[in-house]
Amino acid sequence: MSDPFAYEYPSPLEGYENLEPLSEEKNEDGKSLKNPQHGVLSKAYEEFPDPLSKGREGGFDIHIYYFQVGRTTAHPDATANADQNNPAQVTFARALWERIRREFPELRVYRFWDRPIGPHPVAMFEVNLFTPAQFGAFVSWLVINRGPLSALVHPNTVQSEDERNHTQRATWLGDRLPLDTSVFKK
């Protein structure tokens, strides 16, 4: 994981300065707070916020990992570089890959890799998301249907910040796997 203090962050309140203080009034549930209503949805419902890519590469990549049969993990931090001979995960991952291609034909789904590639320490397949609606639909679906597999969800930004996008800006479903970030320094 990268050092979060190695980056600068814009203020979350940029564009919302000098507004009236928010109310502490609670909703009917007695726990959540009432938010000011202005009748306009955030633009983030319609398009990814800057600096996320809105182009050909898509705003987000999702890498869905499985322990392949008869291979060793490539990353030195991975569990003792043990042979991850797991035919049940391969079968499940291949079925999930097929289901995603059938249920979400509008998404870009890449080949089914049977070995580590790039920074990814084990076999995987990748799905690209192009809109906030695709992100909301697919990620919520994947949370329920990913079974024993882990998934890395990372943004694609217009600036080439591959290491930051795969680490500091990334989120995980399931267990976090150690990425080989040395590939970003080449």
C-alpha cells in the first residue's frame, strides 16, 4: 500500500465554502440527520467526477482474482509463495466471468488470465465501467455474487497515475492481495 501522506488532497468542501451551518435535526429514524434539500441531484449520478476518465479506458477497472491451478504466486509478499492449486476457485471464477459477460454485455470484459500479469499477483480477469450507473449496478451485483473471490476496484484518471490508482485510490471487495507495484516504476 502506498503512503497516503505522499499525496496532496483538495479540500472536500471546495465550492461549498461560506454556507449556513448544517442542522443537527434528526430524521424520523431518530439517528440519521436531515440534509438540506435543494432539488438538484449531484452531477456524480450522471458522469464520473474529474479527474476520472470519461473516455475509452472507462472510469473504473475491476480486477477479479482467483488462485489458479498449478501456478505459484508471483509476489514476494504473497503467502509463502505457496502453490495455490485451487481448481474450485478456477471453476467458480470461469463461471462468474461467463455470467458477467452474459448479464452485463455493455461492459468491457477482458480475457480470462490463467497466470499473474502486470501488478496482479495471481490470475484474474478485468471488467471496465464507463458510467456511474454501470458502477452502481455492477459493484453492488459483484458484492453479492463474487463468492470466494477478491476484487480490486480502481479508478482510471486522466493523468497517468497508475500506482496511485491501484493503491491509494483503490478499494477492495474481499481479501486484499499484495500488488507488485514495481511494474509502475519501470
